Amino acid sequence: MGAELNALREQLLVHVREQGGATDALVADALRTVPRHIFLPDLPPDAAYRDEAIVTKRDADGQPTSSSSQPTIMAIMLDQLGAARGHRVLEIGAGTGFNAALINHIVGPKGKVVSIDLDPEIVERAEDNLSAAGCEGIKVLNTDGALGCPDKAPYDRIIATVGVWDLAPAWHEQLKPAGRLVVPLDLRGVQRSVAFERAGDHWTSISASPCGFMRMRGTFAGPERNYVLDRQTHLTAALPEARELDTAAVLETLDAPEVEIRTGVTPERFELFDGFGLWLAVREPRWFGLSEVEPGTRLANAPLRAPGTVATAGILDDFGLATLSAEDGELVVTGTERIADELAAHVVAWDEAGRPGSAGLRIDAYPAGTPADGEIVIDKKCVRLVLGWS
Ligand SMILES: C[S@@+](CC[C@H](N)C(=O)[O-])C[C@H]1O[C@@H](n2cnc3c(N)ncnc32)[C@H](O)[C@@H]1O
């Protein structure tokens, strides 16, 4: 079994590298060595070596509250983090403890890893998993990650493996001046894993990559909301902030749209997810997302598919809605007439702008109240984000 599991780990690493992760030799060595199956004790060992996120805890409504993230995304974020031997690293979101174990392998015996989780049961499980995997010296702490862990500061690196809406001041205070922060950052309802370094009075991004993490709970929870529209089909609407939703009216328009507009734009799936998803979220205050369990009923022609889920996006206001579908790869807009025109105009404008996405995206995060300006400005409680593309 040992040789088989080694082979599965090696196969997973090959796959992760094909997807653009584990470019850093230390990250590759950690993925090759740390046994993910020990951190997922309820799974048959071989299932732990698929490139999939595994939910490990759900709340009373069935919504995931903890998971082991998808290995490719973990590897890309660890590449962004650039941790080295001897580094002190703080992780927000201990989950199963697997990522903490990978970081521990990277920093080696002279380094230090502290990992925080808000859920005491998850902390206990992470500690058990780490001890079963023979990982020593990792401190797992049950507190709100927004507070960090001042006792073990300062850190060379801080990473969040849970979606963050804002940048907590504690992370700024506990990171060394030349340190790096990597967070799945909310950009009006979509996330990008952003690596930040300090630039004088503010943070500036050095890389950004698409991701989709469960959201941080506790004192730094964001305002985004999910509404279940149809329990039978698991049709769910995601809004970047709390708004009233007339679910009956939404279903009515989805079932009987007024118009259908062909856009003539035929993007690749990744361009659509990374590029248009970001474009709409940061430029259209009325944007919303819709998802349904695969293969979808109302969203059967949705342009985005991931294992188990189909998804689309659109615009929703008090007068109606419009959403995107795909026909032979071409984006088609359906819904309420005027709103459908506006959504189609966004698609064409994004296409004409060269389909920008995360590549070339730069984010500066200034202390809230700083009169900084740029192409797109997003205000949080603690920081003002200024986005631009090179
Ligand atoms: C995707 S999981 C982390 C995966 C983990 N790094 C692993 O390797 O398994 C996200 C975790 O963040 C935790 N979390 C949510 N809000 C938090 C907060 N405010 N502070 C610390 N942890 C939080 C959840 O309980 C959950 O376990």
C-alpha cells in the first residue's frame, strides 16, 4: 500500500504541475511527501489523491464550513507564498491541517508554523491528523484568524486558506517588513488569491490567481449572501452583499425570459470564469451568480461547469434580471429586455478590451480613508482596494 500511495502522490503532483501549480521545488517536494490521506481519515486512501476539494464539515443547512482545498489551488497559493527554509508562517484556516503540514515540510525544522481555526472541533481534528502524520512542532490555535497570533509574531509569511473580505490590521502588524501575505480576497463577490507585499504605506499585489474558498466567519465575515431559490434542484443565487430577493419573480423570469440576445462572443471556459466573471463583478454593482447541481435544470445551458455544479452570472435589479448561457460556445443573454441589453453590452465591452482577466491585474490596498484613486475602487472597512490592469 505504501508504494501505491507514493505512486498516487507522484501522479497527483504531475497533474498539479500540468495545471500550473507546484512550480516551486519546495512546494513540489512537500506535495510528493506529505500524506494527504492521513488528513482525510473518512475517505478511502486513494480518493485523497484526486485533485478535488473534499468537504469535511457542514452546518445545519448543509452548507460546507470546512474542507481540504483542491490540491492544485493549494499548490498555486504556496507558490505565491514563496515560503523558504527557516521561515515563520501563520496560516488562517487550519481545516484538516494538511496545508499546515505542507508548509511545515517547506520551512523545515528551523522554521515555525502556526495555524488558526475558528471551530474548536476542527482544531481538535487537525491536531489529531497532524499527530497521525507524525508532523511535530505545528501550533494549532482555536481563535478568530482576524486576530492572528501575536505570541509567535513576527512572521515571514501569512496565508489565509479561507475567503477574506477585508485585510485585518493584525496581519499587517504581525508580518515582518519584508514579509508576504497571500489571501483569497473578495473582489465584490468573486475571489482572487492575491500575494501582497508592502509598498510604503500600503500593500501592493505581486500576483493574483482565480480561486473559490468558503468565506471567513467571525468578526471579519463579509456581507455576501447566498439564497436558495429551489431546494429540489439546489438552485442558489449568490449576491455580493445582502439585498432583498423576490425569489418567485427571479424563478418566473428564468422560466419565461422576455428576450434572447446572441453576443457573437465565444470565449474559452477559463477566459469566461477568470475574465468575464471578474469584469462583471467589479464593474456592475447589480451582478449576481447562479449555481445548480449538475447537469442543471434551469441552468442546463449554463456556460460554466465544474464537477458537481453548473453556474452562470448576470444582472439582477428591482425590474428584472438577465443571465448568460452558452450555445455551441457562443455566449447568449436571456432575461428582461433592458437588463439583457446591458449584460450583452458588458460581454461585448469585455471582448473588445481584449478579454482581461487575472493576468496583468494589479491590486493596491490602502488604509481605509486614503484618497487613492484608479480604474476600479472597492472600499472595505479597513482598506481601500484600487484595481488596474497592465
Ligand atoms: C477551506 S478550510 C481550510 C483548509 C485547510 N487549510 C486544509 O489544509 O485543510 C477553511 C477553514 O477556515 C476556517 N475559518 C472560517 N472562518 C475563520 C476565522 N474567522 N478564523 C479562522 N478560521 C476560520 C473554517 O472553520 C475552515 O476550517
